Amino acid sequence: MWTRAELKANAKAVLRHSYWEGVVAYLIFGGISLGVGLIGSFVPFVSIAGTFFVMLPLTVGLNYFFMQNQVAPPVINNIFFPFGGGRFMKITGSMAWMYLFTTLWSMISLIGLFIIIVKGFSAIVPFFMNDSFYSDWPGMSGSWLYDTGWISEYLRSIDSSWTVPLFVSGVIYIAGTILVYMKTLSYSMTPYILTDNPFIGYERALKLSIAMTDGHKWRMFVLYLSFIGWALLALLTLGIGFLFLSPYVQSTKAALYVKLRDIAIDRGLTSPEEMNVFPQQ
């Protein structure tokens, strides 16, 4: 098993000899991401192609950089690991499938959100188009919204025929959002698995990630949530602080993967040979 304190202590120990290299790696990753985004804003095709053929494999490369830091001195060029050795298409294909499955699951919550917007819009527009709504504008004051009583009038005007669908849509949206996050956690080890075995194939990588995270998702959620205080502080710096926080978070995630991989090997879910690691002594 593993604890948050153990993983964070491991990450801090690793960062003692690789922190600034981690910052540089994130600068490279962020710079490339910004470049793809800027070009894609003018040429939509570039945005799509850049996401699939640059950013998805580069995400694996960033994970590989932090994985290697666990066992060896930092090497910045490790971030470009997916683009050499015949690994590019295998890694890109596997990441594309993961991206596709995550997107498909997100459709559930988006359907609920779409219905909420449509129903809410169809209820609000007729009320605001009513001439009686504008009759009190000449006497508008700071407390106008309450003095005119139009809010209560609007609530009374709501047709109960759409309240049930709206409630159901809200439930679908909330449940869908939770489900999407759970699925995201289930697939989250896929990029790390690809750092160990780029040729494992998307189906095996996804299934192994799901198996690895089974029984650990709640603790993973709590682990990620524990960084929220640092994230809020980073926001106060207009986002610049994330550049210095990200190596800590990423090193912790790498330590988590190592733990989950070791547990998976012990449980017979995979083998040291498949993961290209030495057997645990």
C-alpha cells in the first residue's frame, strides 16, 4: 500500500537533485503547447493535428522525464522520448484512444448540461420578452430587482412541465461529471505505462491502467486534492506559480505510478518483463 506522506516525501527527495531541470522541462512543454495553441487559433487543422501528434506524445515524454528522475540524474532531452526509436506512432495511437474514450465518457455530462441550458433559455426568454417586465424601468433603483418583485413573478411563471426534465438533467450532469472523473482516474496511468513499454498497445495499456487504479481511485482523488492549497497560492501569482508547483505534483504522480506498478506486479496483473523493470526483491 501507499500513503500521501510517503509519495510526497519521495517526490521531495527526487526534486532535491532535479527540481530546476523539472522547471525547465515544464517550460519546454508549456512553450510548445502555447505555440501549438497560437498557430491553431488561426489554422484549426493545426490545433487538431498539434493535439494528437505533438501534445499527446509530449505528455508521455514529460511523464518519462519525471519517471527517469526517480532512478537516474535528470536529462532534459528525455521529454522527447516518444519521438525516437520507432515509438512515435505506437505512443501517439495509444494516447489518441485514451483521449477518445475520455471524450466519449464526457458526452454524458455534456448532454445534461445542454438540456439545462436549452430548458433554462426557453423558460427565461419568454418572460423577459413580456412587456410587463419593462414597465418598472423608469423607477429603477439599487433595490429594483427586489422592489419590483419580478424575480418572484418569474418563479411563479415557470411551467412545472419543464421542472422535472430540468431536475433530471441536473442529476445527469452531476452524475456524468463524477463518472467522467472516475474514468479519467482509471485511464490516468496509461501515459506512465507507455513510458515503460511504448509498444504495449492501446488496449492492453488502458486495461492495465484500469486494473492498476482499481481500489485506489478514492485515495488518488484525495492525493490530488491535497495540492489544492498550493494551487490556490499559484493562482495568486497569475499562474506563474504553477511552473514551480508542477514538478512537485508530477514527481508525486510518478512515485504513485511506481507504487501501483509494483502492486500490479505482485498481484500478477502484469510482469516485470512486460513493464521492462527488474523484479522486486
